[in-house]
Amino acid sequence: MGREQTIGDDSVAAVSMVSNVALAALKGTVGLLFNSRAMLADSLFSLSEVLSTIASKLTDKWRLFYHRKSPFSRRDPVQKANTSLPIAVFVAVLLLLGAMQTIITTLTAIFDRKVAAPGYVAGVVVVVSLVLKELIFQLQFRLSITGEKEREDDVENHRYSLYCSIIVMLGVFGAMAGHALDIPFMLYIDPIMAMIVAILVAYRAYLMVRRAINNSLVTTLVEEDTERFIETVQRVHGIITVEDLLAQEQGHYVKVTAKISVNPRITVTEANDIANRAKVLLMHRFSHVNDVSILVQPYDPGYPYKSNQLGSNEDTPNLLQ
């Protein structure tokens, strides 16, 4: 069932990406042929959505590969977080270059007074692209099977995209109305809206890099806390060694998964008591830890057994029994 859901999500995402690429190409072509700088900027915004999706997919593919490993074989979560940073920076640089180029060329055209009204085809295409974009989003939103947070992010991104489309529409129809009413200054509405959209693209690139940096910093802090978690668990009476410990950031809180070794000659009940004491100690000592999962295994390096628990004897039932 999970695999079918993943295939369905990938298909919907692929259709959405192809549609956005087609819309970006259409708006860019029409904007170039029919003198609409706002539509050129809108094509850049659509391209930014495509690049953001590609960057997210590449990061998700890496995380999927990362999470296929055993939870206790992941030794460097910082490396996992830092993997998404170069991708985000690369995409952000491309978007910033496009936004700067749009702003510079638009300002040059304004100062040189080389501004013309968009053609009527531009007005038709801007309305059609808005309708198609809304239909694509509704299809993706209804068919996609994702978590609540992902759906909220999709809605927020679509809201910004809708604002951008409305700005472009105002620019195109404002300039067309200025030409029809013979009001020269209204011809500048289209290039002004183009610069606003370019600024939105630059802001989107900034948010992308900031999100990647914040994720990297948070994960780094969690990694630094891991050693303190291990030291705390090691102090619990009855634990011989902490075989592995993984701290995972979940919003403002941290989930800890640990694997500990105990004397194999104690009972299962005693082993569970030791694990519960370690769990309580972690959650009381570190307020940002809200979930602890501890796996207990017998310590078996060979005879004689090592133990930090006094009073063990040969007649004690084995943990493995």
C-alpha cells in the first residue's frame, strides 16, 4: 500500500512539474513576443517553482536512501542535513541571477522609455495560465497523499503563486488599458509589476537558503547534544554500554532512540526497569526531549561478563531465556 501511495504521489508531482515547465515556457514566449515584461517575470516565477520542486525531490531521494539504513547505522546526521544545503544554494543562485537580470533590463527599458503595451494575446494567455495553474493545483492537492504539514506548505506556496499571477494580470491589463485609453504613464504598470515579481523570486530564493541553513544548524545542535545524551544514559545503574544513540529533531523537540547493553543474567523485568530509568532521566534532564525509545540487548563479549551492577550471581535467570 505504501509503495502504491508513493508511486501515486510521484505521478502527480511529475504531472505538476511538467505542467509548470510548459506554463513557464508559454508565458516566457508570449511575454517576449508580445512585449510583456510582467509575463517574462511570471515565467521566471514558474521556473522557480519547478527548480524548488526538483531541489526538494533530490533532497527527498537522499533522505530515502539515508533512512533505508538501520536507525543505529546512521552515524552522521549532520552530513545528511548539509547535503540539502549545496542544492538549495545552487538553485537560489540561479533564481537570484534571473531576478537581477529581469530587474536590470526592466529598469533600463523604463529609463530609455522603450515601453510598449502588451498585445491582446498576452491578456488571453495570462488568464488561461491562471486558470490552468489553479486546476493543476486542485488536482495535485486532491490526489496527493501527504502529511498535514506538507499539505499546509503546498497551500502556502500556491497562495504566493496566486498573488504573483494576480500581480502579473494587473500589470498586463493595466498597460493594455493605458494603451487603449491613451494614458502613457499606465504603460509603465507592466514593467513595474515585472520588477515586483522579480523581487518575489529573489525573496523565494532567500527563503530557500535560509530554510536549508536552519535545518543544518538545528541538526548540528542535535548532534552536539548526542554526546551528552550518551553520557547521561551511561550513568544509569545497570547499563553496561550504550551501543548506539540517535537524536532526531522534530520541530522544537527531539526524539531519542538508543540501544543499550545490560547484564545478560538479569531478568527481562529488571532490564525493562533499567530502560525506563534511562528514559525518565533523559526526559527530566533535557526539557527539549519529548520522546525516548530504548532497545535493550544482553552484553555478551565473552566470559567473564562485564557488569556495573553489583550482586549479580550465576543463578540469576538469563535475559535471553
